Amino acid sequence: MEQDECINEFRVRKCDIPILADVLRIPNEIICDQRSVVGGVEALCMLLKRLTYPCRYSDMMQRFGHRQVPVLCMATNSMLDYIYDVHHQRITQWNDNILNPAALETYADYIHQKGAPLENCFGFIDGTVRPIARPGITQRILYNGHKRIHSLKYQAVAIPNGLIAHLYGPEFPKGSELRKHKVNSLKRQFAIFVRFVSEDCTVKEELLDVLPLKDRTRGIDLKETLMNVVEKADLQLSKLTAITTDGAPAMLGSEKGLVGLCKSDERFPEFWTFHCIVHQEHLVSKKLNLDHIMKPVLEIVYFIRTHALNHRQFRNLIAELNEDLPSDLCFFTVL
């Protein structure tokens, strides 16, 4: 098989298939349920071929030595089950190898350099609806009224290098009994950022730590986690001036929330509290009624972004200016 033919059929180069098999720790043989034996690399190629949509098992018979459709199906599913059993934790759980604080800061810096207004955005949420065949039972539970198909929902977090850092799902409709038996469970994470004034009198913001909340997410649990991070980083609480949180009750509760518990703790000085800064800023901008400014600006933005030629010319203009400007023009999103 030539290199171009391999890329076209398997989406990988021919020289990369042995490397992929080694990284995934593929066994030498795959034994199907009815005792058919298929080579490990061959079964991996079957799976790669199957994932090159659209592709039916009957289309794969000629490529894999005219094996029968049932054997192709069982070998492909066995390889898929093996890869999931061995490596599923890499995307269904928090992967410290690619989601450690230093890596998250690198992702956020890269996204900001590409023109994003936020300095602490490290990934993008990508939701997807995967159609399935109409099931024999629980048809109503698995029916998606919006897409008008039977399906399962997944949500992924994609990072700038193209990898899926976290996968959550499948998710079922609200109120369904199947919700109580989710295939995967999303671990709650507690991200702590610090904003401070450095020695050269510049305001900086850094990601201090990201910690999983293993059991409960009460205010007392959040406070204990926060205090452990403060002690680990050797921060002086006496210099604290404000705490900013999201709008969750466990954060904002006046008595049992994180803010309330910190205010009642003698180790904390008096401090200001804020929540949902982005939403507050947007509400203020709406109150100011800047439609006479925003409307023509948005028309210009949409014109540039929806015309490929104008978009390329605009990006080339920014590059020629050679100034500290974003590398692209961002779409406007109403919060």
C-alpha cells in the first residue's frame, strides 16, 4: 500500500501505524467472541478504516482479505472495547499530563495571543449529538426532539493543540431514569486564580492551582481546599483585598458559602466580594445603550468575517502593521 493510499483509507501515514499500535499497547492478537483470531495491527487498521466515514463493513471486505462481515464487525468492536478499557481515563478523568497548571497557563496565553479578549481561557467546549439506530426499547428516552433523531449527547473540552482534554457523556434527557446510571461522571474542578501587583507596579493574573473536589462541593469543602492551596503557596492572607467567585450558592452563601465562611474566619481581613464579572460588565454596557456605536461596528465585523477574501486581507493588514495587535478579528457574542 502506498503512502497516499494509506492516508486516504486510514487517515494516518503508513509509517505511523506501528507507532500508534505501540503507544496504544495493542496486543498481538484479538480473539473474537466466536473464537476468530485477528492480528492486533490488522484489527487496529479495521477500526481506523471503519472510522473514516462513510464506511460500511461490506466495503472493507476486499481490503482485509475478504473476511466476512461478522468477523470484521466483531474484530472492530473488540479493538474499540480494548482501547476504551485501557485508555478511557485519559479523557473521562482529569488528565494531569495535559491539564496541569503550567499547561493550562500555556494554553490560555496562546489563545489570548490569537486575539481572544480573555486571558484565562484554556479550552473550548464542544457539544455533539451522535445519532444512533432506533432502539427496541426506551425509544422515547433516547429521542432528540430538536434534531428529530434517536441519539446520545456528549460534551468535550478541546484544547489549542487539537486534543480532546476531557469528555463527558453520554447524557440523557432531564428526568430520565437513565440519568441515574451515566456512563461517565464529570469530576468537579476548583480553579483558583490570583491577581496581584508585582514589584514593577504592574497588575498580573496567574492560575494558582486546579484541584478536583472528590466528594461534595459545599462551602466548607471549598474553603478547606482554598486554605490548603494558600498554605502550599505561602500566601499572606493579610494582603487579601477581594474575592471573586461565580454565582453558585456554595460560593456566595452568607453563612455556609465560601464567601460567608471566609468573612467569619478571623484569619481573613476585611475584603470586597464580586461574582460573575463578565456578566456584570456586559449588563453595564447594555444599560449605557451604546447601540449607535455597536451596530455599525458589528456590521463591519460580520462583513469581514463572513467574506473569506476580506478576512484574509484584514489579517494581512494586521500582520503588516507589526504592532501589538490581536492576530484576528473575533465574533461578538451576547452573554
